[in-house]
Amino acid sequence: MSHAHRPTAGLLAGALLVAGCAQSVGPVERLGRKAVRSVAPERGDEGPHAGARANLKGQSRPRAGAYARWGLPAPLRPAPAPPARKPERPFVVDRVPTRDKVVFLTFDDGAERDPAFVRMVDDLKLPISMFLTDSVGSPGYDHFDRLRRAGGGLSTVQNHTLGHVYLPGLSYAGQRAEICGQQDRLEARFGARPRLFRPPYGAYNSQTLRAAGDCGAEAVVLWRASMQIHDLRYVEGDRLRPGDIVLAHFRGPGALKDSTITEMTARMLRRIHEQGFAVARLEDYL
């Protein structure tokens, strides 16, 4: 199967001019479920993060006044205990199969390293999944290590390639070098090999899936909603649904029109709260 899941040509061209992802790209033209299931690696029920899941079940509540401090009108809804057994899912996932009214926050690239965001994640005990690109994020890996440890260590570092290239334009060997190379670098720096992989621009083909599996990824993670500067944008419909994966980016005032990553995140959390959802830890469900 050689066709690629790709954004529109104009949007891709603009995105390639910067080191980050195109925020408005949605996961469309997906490969068939049979195809992606065929490359899903085997995994056990527990895995290396069982301890972190147990920690989440008993995690401390955010500090008093934390919500008001970050511009939130009310406390976020507490996430339910994660499932004892992870649900069956395809290798490529943009929505977790769950009835829990939860969504999952993912941040890409690594261009912005705002210390205030570390404080926000720590204050709110906010679990986030960080999909880091080495060429963008490596100067700030110390920052992302602090972010990973904030809030009781609920956040994780995951793979977004070495150079943020358009993977379907590469051979299998080229794609494997991008994915495995970042697996190796993140494992060396953070002490754990990433379990999840996100292709730049959400673009992939069958060779991408093969390379991701060969490099040890347990899931290729896309998204169902993306956070723009002021509001959420949905792939389908006009509301969140249980299990939606939400895409955001590590971006600062230059890219956010003088807004900050903490202000953007507060707006995102307000939208999530208004729709009756809690924020859960993605790795507990995948």
C-alpha cells in the first residue's frame, strides 16, 4: 500500500517552512483498519508503566488556588481510575476506545521552553504526552525533563522524529532512520524508550507503519481535535467525544500572536471543562 495520509498541499508547504507541525492539519485519508492491525506489535497487559498507572490512581489533588492562579473558573473534573486492562485498538489511533468521559493532551515539537508552563503542569497535576523532535527540542531537553517530572511524574516523552520531515517522501530506510534515531536519543537522554510515535503533519504510509513497529512503537498517535490560539478545532463535528486525543504545540508568543503557552493551555482546559470532560493520562489507555 503506497498511498499516504497527507494534509492539503498548500498547508503542507507552509508547514515545511517552520520546524513545528501545522496546527490545522487533521488526520484524514487513514489507511484501513485491517492494514494497521497487521503491523501492530505484540504487547503485554501491564508493560513498563504499570507503576505510573498505580501512581495516577492515588495521585494528589492540585494545590489549593491552583485553578484560579492559571485563569480557570473552576476545578477540572477528576479523571476516573484508568482501566485495569487496556482496550483493544488499532495500531494507528486518534481516539481511544473508551466510554470514560476523558480526553488526552498531547504537545508536539519542543520549540517553546517556558518555565511558567512547568509550574502550571505541576500546580494542576496535569498529565501531558510530549512528542519531541530532536532538531527542535534537543536544546531544551533539560526543560522537558523538568516538565516530565512535574505534577508527580505523570507526563511522558514520546517520539516525533529526528528532523520533522515528511515521512512518506522517504524510503523505508530513511523513515526508519528518522524514527529509530529519535527512539535512541530519547532513551539515552530520558532513560526510557518511547512507546508512542507521532508522524510529522500526521502524514504516513505503509512504510511508516512498518518502520514505527520495527523501532518499537506500540501505537502511532494522531488526533481528533487541535488547539489553535484561542479555541479547539475538530476533525469531525463541533464537540469532543470520549477518548479524543487533543493536539497542541510547544509554542510561544511569536507563534501565538503574543499569547503564551500557559494562556493557550488555560483556554484549552476551559473548553474541555465546559464540555464535561476530564483530562486523563494517555499512556494508561494505550
